Amino acid sequence: MTAGAISLTLKIWRQNGPDAPGSFDTHNLSGLSPDMSFPEMLDILNERLTLAGKEPVAFDSDCREGICGSCGAAVDGIPHGPEHRGTLCQLHLRHFKDGQTVWIEPFRASAFPVIKDLIVDRSAFDRIIQTGGFVSVNTGSAPEANALPVSRNAAEQAMDAAACIGCGACVAACPNAAAMLFVSAKISQFALLPQGQAERKGRALAMVAAMDREGFGSCGNQRECERVCPKGIAIRSIARLNREYLAAAVGEE
């Protein structure tokens, strides 16, 4: 065994599909490097399962740099695991004790049905974005950089909101499985900039309506979403969403 290596007992959720029953499987892994990331550990587990003629664990990952937001699983009941402001691929084994039992399961939300094992269908986010998470502009040459002045405060707040990677951890952490933090971040990044003003009211109405259609719950102001967001999106974005929606709803009447 490599010096400093650790052993873990993994309790991993296995499920063949959204309508299939699921259960936890137990796997004991030894010789793991503390510097290994969580997906790398799952890669090793899958290699061993494949060599043993067993079906590997299905899980999402892509960039493995905390950028894309595709990786997603709850570790010991916490979306993305116990490390503050990090994605699953940024969680390393040095944060676990030798011999520890670790529970791994998919994000739990009715709007995120399980596809297989740790993979959930987060296409509900895509459908919400399609209703208003964009800015319509005329084609042609790029406008002059100083043609649309933006205050520093507005620019910084818009950039903070735009940092959302749509990973879905906020939904998985919320007791009501609400998508308010995600939707509010997408609405805020446009509401704060001049380029987003033309469609401002319609965007708020359309995206909230889409969120409700997808079956997400309502915000209970418990701030669990804010605690697990890997990009630190603040709950004040939800306050802005409420203001945007109220102003749009009143203006529509």
C-alpha cells in the first residue's frame, strides 16, 4: 500500500432508471491517495467492477475543474460533499478519515428524476433557460465598448450572478426542492445590465412560469441553497427575483 494511502467504505446508490427500485451497494476501497478527487476514486471503483465482470457505477463528470457543473451527487447528505464552495470534482479524499464510511447518492428532487445510479435528469434547467435566459440582439458588428456604460456596482453584481453553473446543488439542498436560486441568478445577471432591459419583464414572468411547470417547490428562506452553492450565489438574488416578478406582474395588468 502506498504511504499515506487511506481506505474507505462506500455506500453507493444504484438504480437502473427513474421507475426502477434503488438501493445502496457497499464497496470497500483501499490504497487510495488522499490527493485523489472524488470522481477519480469512482473511476478506480469502476475499473475494479469492470474487471470483476460487474456493471460500473454511472455518474456525471466532464471538465473536472469546477467549471461545467455537470458532476453532481450528494456525499453524506450534502450536495457536492462537505467542502464549502466546491463541486464534486473539487472534493478530495484528504477531507475524509481513513476507514470512514461515505454515503453517495444522486440529487434528490422530483424535478430531477434519476436516469441511472448517480445521474439525474437536469434538463428542467435547460427548459427554464429557453424561456428567457438570453438577450436578443441584432446581428452585425460588435457595438463600441463604451456605447452602453455600466456602473461598477451593477457590473460586479451581474458577474456574481452570472457565475452560476447550473449544477443543481441548490435544488438538492432545499427542503422544498426549489430552483429559486438558479432562476434568480439567471434573471439577475440580465436585469442588472442595460442589454437585458428590453425583455426584462417578459423574462421574469416566463422563467418563473417555466419553473412552476417543471414542478420545483417554493422558497422557504432557509438558505440551504446558498450554503451549498459552489459559486457562492447569494440569497439576495432571490429577493431581486421577487421584485422583478412583482414589477412585471403588476405592469402586465
